[in-house]
Amino acid sequence: MGKSKKAAQNRKAEQRADMVVKAVFISLVVLGIALLIGFSFY
């Protein structure tokens, strides 16, 4: 019982970490595009 609970918690933590990494990557891409657009008008 204890091992399966730990495995489930580890899986949830990995999924959360993956979501955070994806969110950071997407936000960096969006920020880069916004900077390119901003500097093109400058």
C-alpha cells in the first residue's frame, strides 16, 4: 500500500514539474515574440 501511494505521488509531482516547465517555456517564447514585435516598431 505504501509503495503504490508513493509511486502515485511521484507521478503527480513529475506531472506538475512537466506542466511548470512547459508553462515557463511557452511564456519565454511568447515574451520573445512580444520583444521582437516591440523592437520592430521601435
